Amino acid sequence: MLAAVQGDLLWHVLLALAAVVTAGQVLGRLFRLVGQPPVIGEVLAGILLGPSLLGRVWPEAYAYLLPQAIVPSLSVIAQLGVILYMFAIGLELNTDGLRRIGTSALAISAAGIVLPFILGVLLALGIHASQANGVALTPFALFLGVAMSITAFPVLARILTDRGLTRTPLGMLALACAAADDATAWCLLALVTGVAKAQVGQAMSVFSWTLAYLAVMFFLVRPAIGRWLAASTEKTITTAQVGVAMVLLLLSVLATEWIGIHALFGAFLLGALVPHDSPLAEQLGKHIENVVVVLLLPAFFAFTGMRTEIGLLSSVGDWLLCGLIILIATVGKFGGALAAARLTGQSWRDSAAVGTLMNTRGLMELIVLNIGLDLGIISPRLFAMMVLMALVTTIATTPVLLWIRGREGEAVCRGTSAEP
């Protein structure tokens, strides 16, 4: 009997993965044809196969494809996928480059964090009574501030690559700002998670252990990794190196999970501490990302789709609040980055382009929102609103960028130069 139940569970998990991978690939290609990043289609695939669409138009098919029994298994696969994904993102992060970014990038990055964070906190003050569901104001406000501050570095990089802007001054500036933003936002998220998980008496313990963990990672682990990789003369990574990297990843993830600042922070930090120009970072990151993006992240999209119930937005007031969230998120990111870029000498057009790029949220926002939902900081209704905000701001990036850059943007899309 147990074997039959386990076999049935495996069947449904594999069927759900096959369905969401297929739907994600199809929608991703369609979105690419209209100039959008494929991740939009992949995210929508998870939502469309969830209760928001399939569950409404064909409840029987939804119940068979995504039964509640597979939620724990899908959650584990999704968590593993985002842990590996965050590790790969950390491997791609050029920390040496972050230390060398100029005044303009530092100002834009700071403004792109501070203004949306403040606006998010102010929003939380206004909606705490109606949307917090008993959650204390401090973690609720801090979380909304962080959620408004996220920039999807991987999606932004993909948009710049697709538009041929990666090596332009604008592209390099936007990438530097987004990388610094994400690193800062993840540190803030670690703080918020610690506050949300800890009782008042435990807060100091979480803070102390976090400082100890950071000290060990920066002063012991990072130099050790550097010496270990420098001693290798291999041009390609070995199985032993991959094995050591995976053990270090698991230990870092376990440490942050034990401390109470979430496993994803441990994965991201370890990746960021590996020299980004080493063969290990360059090759392992690509190998991990290929498998994770195609196979494991779809489980995260399906899991997110099962938790996103657009039907919860059942009143005019709900939709007005959703629109307000989108507006505040855009004003914070776009406005903050635009003002800082302009004040540091960028042209109005380039300042507006940087602001538009920094407003890209994508997958990184969904990861943060799922953490908030898991911790009980936000309700399923607010979660749905924030997911819609992430989708709208990401979808808007490409067309707004092309509109701002005018003929030059059109020429870049054709693979030609707008300059004589």
C-alpha cells in the first residue's frame, strides 16, 4: 500500500513538472518573440496552471495535475531549485567590480534601495490594519520595504544582452547598480527574516550568530577558497572541485537556516565569495544554471502558481490597492534611480533608461515574496497583489526602454548601430 501511495505521488510530481516545463518553454518562446524575457512566460505558466485559471475553468484537471498531496514534494524541489539558483547568481557576481564602481553607480544603487524601501514602509503603515492578519508592524513594514527594493539582476542582464546593450556605458552602469542593489537587498532580507523568526529575547542571539557567520565566511572561508583555487592549474573544473563546492554550499545553507536568516542567503553569499573569474565560478555557474532554469525552477513556478490566487482580489478596493502597489513600486525604483543618475551627470534619456532597467523585478521578487508568505508576514491576498506587481514591472521594462531610447533602441534591436 505504501509503495502504491509513493508511486502515485511520484507520478503526480513528475506529471506536474512535465506540464509546467512544457507550458513554460512554449510561453517563454512566445514572449521572446515579442521582445520580452522568457522568464515572464515561465512564471505565467505556473500561475495559469494554478487555481487562478486552470482551477477555475477546469477544476478536475487542476485537482489531478496539481493535487494538494504533492505540495510538500513540490516545495522541497522548489526550495532546492532556488538555493542552487541563488548560488549560481552569487558565482556570477563580480565583487571586485562592485568595489570599483564609480560615484554615479553608488548613488544610483543607494537611491534605488532607499527610496523604494521608505515608500514600502510608508505603504505598510497604511495597510497594516487591513492586510497584516495579526503580523506585528515591524516585520511587516520591513518586509514590504525590502520587497519594493528588489531588482532582478539576472533578468536585467538578459534584457541588456537581448538588446545588445551589455557592453555600452548604460548597460555596464545598470548591471553594476543592479548587482549592488541585489546584494544589499539580500542582506536586508536576512535582517528582516531574523526579526520575523526571532522573539524579542532571541533577536540578539540571531544578530550575534549572523555576525559570527559573516566573520567566518569573509575572514576564513573566502581566503581558503582563494588559496585552494589558486593552487589548481586545471583549466576545467574537476569532479573533486564540484564535490567540495557542493559540500561548502550545503554547510553554508545549513548554517544560515540554523541561525534563522534563511537558506537562500547562505547560498548567495557563498557563491559571491568564490572568485568570479575562476574556472570554478565560470563553469560551475553555467552548468548549474542550465539544469536549474530548465528543470528545477519550473517547480518553483508551479509552487508559486499554486499559491497565487488572483480570485482573492474580489473587490474594487483590492484591485485599487494592487494598482497602488504597482505605482509605489515603480515610483520608488524608477524615480529614485532616475533622480540619482541625473544628479550624477547622466543625460535625461540615460537616467530614465537606468530607472526603467532598475524597475525590473522578475524571479528575484517571487523568491522574496515566497519567503514572506512562508514566514506568515504577508497574506495570500497581498501575495497575489505583489506577484502581479512583479509581473507588470518586469513586462513594462522592455517596451518602456525602447520608447525612451527611440531610434537608438530600435537600431539596437535590429543588431545595428544608431550612431553614424
